[in-house]
Amino acid sequence: MATGTVPFSRFEWMIAWRYLRARRAEGGVSVMTWISLIGITLAVFALIATMAVRAGFRAEFVDTILGTNAHVTVYNAVYTDENGRRTRAIPEFDGVAARIAAIPGVTRTAPLIRGQVMANMRDNNTAVDVYGIRLDDLLTIPRVARPQAALGDIMRFDEGLAIGSGVARELGVGVGDRIRLISPNGVRTAFGTSPRVKSYEVVYIFTAGRYDIDRTRVYMPFAEAQSYFNRDGVADEIEVMLEDPENVDAYAPALLRAAGERALLWTWRDRSGAFLRALDIEDNVMFVIMAILVLIAAMNIISGLIMLVKNKGRDIGILRTIGLSQGSILRVFFICGALIGALGTFFGVILGVLFAIYIDPIFSFVNYAAGGGVWDPSIRGIYTLPAKLVWSDVAAAVALSLGLSFLVTIFPARRAARMNPVEALRYE
């Protein structure tokens, strides 16, 4: 009669390891073992690499948003001023900015003048967004004051303009050149409103790291912007920076109280929330798709173990005859499949982590091999393919791979355990 043994005893591991290493001539399935191992490795690698790229893309996108744009923009609802004109201007902007700055969690406030104009240099024209801002406030914008790349001297900002590298490229200008800004809302005359045209020196060129910002952004000294856009004594809006921009909605009540009864808020989530929600949905869909790939790879373990059980029928009969229990046989073949899954998962994690760490040289090689042009920043919005290792994603990939590998191993292992030793040895 079969006797019970300690689960996962040393001899069970020894038998399982012997079966995995066996050559086909000895009744082993080494080819299927390698196929299963490689399949699990590649599936886990693909899952980790995909999740790292998605996490990196989201982090880079959010960082460029928060690094160049206000976390919250405070502006007024349309009202009629003392001259009977409909406007959104903020007249007491310094007072409003000071009250907002006193709110706990607010790190910076800055009055802004904003307008859209045409920039011109000789025969080159491009539409730009002009931000009128003070130098002290400009220095607190991370992606402008500390950009990926810069030319000129930002401390000379009061003498001219700071422009994005994409604007400079479109106009074909460098530091020291003068460009013309053309606004349709210019001087009012008896014959109507004539365009306002004024030239400025380019004193600073920055690369914020996001294509649409570098391509359209121009910063102008605040006082000059008030004059240029006919905003004397007022500001268009107040940009607010927060300690915890991810929790921006919690600041809304205090901001509205400080800004006044006509105040309205526009947060960075309002500006880019749809895109971020799309990224979150895509993350979930990609994880499901990659999980299916891991499952398909794990199914190879079933094929390999079924062949192994068939080839080792005589051995199973002998082992049962000399006293091994059904549980021992089940554990032997479970160990065979689990080892394949564990080793494949381990190698897949190593490859996935290395891919995330060395994505820049890998991407450079792929771009070189393809002859360039693999990544178009005008479409993607950022200049390089980012990757960010999120260890919770790695842990989820490991848990998924091991769980599926262990699960699919149970069925052929139970078949081996239930094999009748008499039937297994009948024709031997």
C-alpha cells in the first residue's frame, strides 16, 4: 500500500529535475521544455516592457504638463466693466494673487496676460501663444527655467522674448535675432482697428520636452504684454501651482473663495483629463492582452507535461508499485511544470527590467537601423520613447505568470497521479 510522504520531499525534486533534463531518446521532452521556457520568458518580458512604456509615457506626459503649465488657472466670468465693455479681465490681480498664495498647499501664483498672434521673420510665419509674465514668475516654471536644452540668457528676459525651440525652428531664428509679432487686435482708429505690429529681440530659447509647447509657446515681459494687448492695469488670468497637483480638486473651494465671486477655475485635469483617461483605459486593455499572451505561453507547459506523462508511463507504474502515493506523483509533475514557469518568469523579469533601464540606447539602435524617423514628436507630443519601472506592475506580471503556470500544471499532474500502475506496466 502506498504510504504518505512529506510534501515536496527531496526525492520528488530529484525525480522532477531528472525528467526535465532527460533527452528525447530517454523518454524526455527537452525540446518542449525549451519551447515552454522561451514562451513564458518572452510573454513576461513583453508584459513588463509594455507596462513600463505605458507608465513612462503617462509620467512624461504629466511631467511636461505640470512643468510648463499652471496646475490651476483662475479667471473671471464675463462681466461688463465701467466702460461698458464685456471682458474677463482681473483688475486687482496682485491682491487676488496674494490671497490665493496664502492658501495652504499653494506654492506659487502668477498673473498672466495671454494672447494669440502671428510671429514673423522675413518670409517665415507661424502662429504662437504669447504669455505675458514677470521674470521672477518665469524662473519658477521648471521646464522653462531648467529645460532639456536652452540657448541664451533667461536673466535678460525683460529685454525681449523667451521662445520655444519649435518656434525658433519654424522662424529660422536664433538668440539675438529680432522677430515681429502681429496681432489683429491693435490700435483703434477712425477707420477701424489696425493690426498691431512690433519687433522684439529673442533673448532665450528653451526646449521644454513637449512638442506642442516648444512649437507654440512665447513668453513676453508682463508689463510689455499689458501694453501690447491693451490690458493696461489688468491681468487675463492667474496661474496657480500646488504642492499636490494630483489632488487638485480638493483645493477648488478655497481657491474660489479667495479669488472672488466672479472667479472660475480651469485645472490641468480639465485640460488633459480626457487624454489621461484614455491612457488609463489603454493600460488596462494592454494588460489584458499581454495576460492572454502569458496564458498562451503557459499552455505550452500543458503540452509538454502531457507528452512527459505519456513517455514516463512505465516509470510512473514502477514508482507507484514501490510505494509512492498519488500525491507524490502529482507533486513530481507539478514541480516539472512549476519550474518551467518560475524560470521563464525569472528570465522574463530580467529582460523586461533591462529593457526599461536601457530603453534609450535600444531605441537609438532601432532608429538607426530603420534609417531614422521612427518617432515623430509632432504626433506623439514628446521627443523620445519613455519607460518607467513601476514595481507594482512588475509584481503583477510575476504573480500572473506564476499563477497561470502553476494552475495549468495541475491538470496533467493529476492525470499522472491517477494513472493505474497495472495498466501502465501491462505491456512492459
